[in-house]
Amino acid sequence: MKMLVESLKRMYKKGTLTEEQIAERVTKGSISAEEYEYITGKKYSGGEAK
């Protein structure tokens, strides 16, 4: 995994980032939908967690 993804995962677990903020990074292309799922444990569906 990319260093960015690991950092985002740590921040998400600490509560520093929300699912919506992680989803924004998928929209912008910073991370993939698979990486979103790795970070949050939820499927990415176009900006909304499922």
C-alpha cells in the first residue's frame, strides 16, 4: 500500500478523517475505490459509503 493510504487509514481510525473525506480523495483520484475499502472497511459507491 502507498504511504498515503496507510496515513489516511491511521487518521480515519483516530477519527481525524470521516468516510466522506476519504471518499473525496477517491473522487479526486488520490486513492482508488479499493483503497477506500481498505481504509474504511466499506465498499465505495460513488461518494457514499455502503
